[in-house]
Amino acid sequence: MSKTRFAILGCGIIAEVHAQGITKIEEAELVAVYDINLDEREKFAEKYGAVPCSNLEQMLEMESVDVVSICTPSGLHAKQTLQIAKAKKHVLVEKPMAIKLEDINPMIQACEENQVLLSTVFPRRMSPQARFARELIQNGKLGKLSLCSAYVKLYRNQEYYDSAGWRGTWEVDGGGAMMNQGIHTVDMLQWLVGPVSSLYGKTKAVLRDIEVEDTAATLMQFENGAMGILEITTTAYEGKGQRLAIHGEKGTIEIEEDTITKLEIEGEEVELPDFESFNVIPDGHRLQIKDMALAVQENRTPYVPGKEGRHSLEIILGTYESSRLLREIDLSGKSLKYFDEAVEVKRR
């Protein structure tokens, strides 16, 4: 079987995850890397046996490259996606796919016009437990949903934010605990439960000296009538990560990280499937990279297409807007016109 040939743009922490995912599956191979830091790209290329490109243009001119994994700071994703699509390369872009809503449609359009695939990275969707939970909820096994909440309790010290000039900034990071760490859980909740129609939120830098938030709380109204809460922070000492709690009139499901820790359904003796027998790669990044490689080979839409990156961003930007304006934000019209103005005010 032919391999889908990947290049990695940006050689930071998350690039290591992509490189390991690419090199450990038979459907793909890593052929090129680029980072603005010469030493970083040379070391990265040598470690994984790839070509170190001197600039992005050189990478995009390589006929051997099929897909570019974008692993750069968030604020660069939109512009780089347009450039890569124009070069007729498929795009796998790390979360968030953009930091402005206005950038998402042009990214999708550019890929469609150039007939290349676009996928955004949400690895938690790839686990069999997540797919099982989604099917369970969509089939109405929990009944009408009532309270659907998510909690992200992580720890990042000041040194983490000081380690790179772009961390904790509006311009390049696009936000803090919600945008950088919490977006995976925000996406998982809305993917399982459905779209959010309105919200009221508060964000604040409670402990860290950063422009953006280290702590956020959001009260949500879902389109299906359920309510929910988001609690997200990077100040939880020895934080335990992600937890979701979804309650309905006939049942409850709770998920910690990627493990279903509680499932109760009225009138049923519930037995969970043997998820280990699903024969899947346990790491979500690797499984999503494998899906992207196969999507290229089979000329099909990837499991997480680019358009799936929009609503989680709406929830996060809506929370930021609500915190600034001290009012409830309506997401049903998909209008967050004040956000860019708010960022400009904070920058000044």
C-alpha cells in the first residue's frame, strides 16, 4: 500500500506528537519539516529522518509532500492554511484552526477551491468510548437532556507562559485556558450534546501574569433545551484533566479523560463494550493522522473536517465577549461582531 507523505510546519511540542503519530503508522511517512528556528528544524529533521526545509515555500514546492500538518502558534493557522491550499497540499491543522471566526470560512473555501482536504485536530473524538457515548446520546438512551457540563482542571505555572513570547497573548495565542487547553473539552461536549444557542461567561487572569485568561466559567443554554456549565482553568495545582457529566431524564454518563466512569440508564443493566477489543490506536492524534492519510488515499472527507472547527471557537469567543460586555451572548445568529474590537482594546 502506498504511503501518504506528510510534512510538519513548526517543530515545537505538539509537532513531536504529530511526528510520532506519522512514523508509527504504516499508512504514512514523514518527508519534510520546517521551523523558523534553524537549530530546532535541523534537530527535528535528523531525529525523524526528514528533509529540513529552509522556508515554507521550499516545503510547498516538494512534489513528495501530500499533507502539511500545521503545528505553529494558533494565530498563524489561517494564513498558513491559505498558503498551503494554494500549493495544492492537503491540510491537517492543530486546534484552534483559527483564532477569529472570520478566518474559518476562507480557510474552508480555499481548500475546496484547490480541491484539497482540510481537517482540524480534535483527537478526543477518535476514541471508541467517545463514539460509543455519542451514539448512545443521539439514540436517546439518556432521554431528554437536562444538565450537560464539562470541567478542565489543569496546571501551568508562570514559567510555562514565559517559555515562548507568544504564549498567553491575544495576538498569537488567541486566548488562554479556554482557547489553548480547554478547546478539546469544549469541542467534545458540543459534539456529544449539540450546539450551544446562548451563554453567559466570565474569564480572568487570576494567578498568572498574562494578557489572557487562566480561569473561565461559562453558563450555557443548548439548542436542545439542556443547560450546562464549563469550568476551565490552568491554575489547578496537580489538576486531573478533563471530566464531562451529561444528565438526562432517563440516564447519566460521565467521562474522565477518555474513560467512561459512570453510565446509568433507567430500567437497564448497563454493560460497557470491551473497548480494548476495538483494535484502534489508543492515541487520538495517531488515529486522526491515520484517518487523514486514508482520506487522501481514498479521496474522501476526513472524520473531522475543517467545518467542525467552528462551533467550539464560537463558544470560546462568545465567552470572551460575554465577559467583556457583562451580558448574555446569543450564538444562534453566529454573530460575534464585538470580539475583534475587544482584543484591540486589550492590546492597547
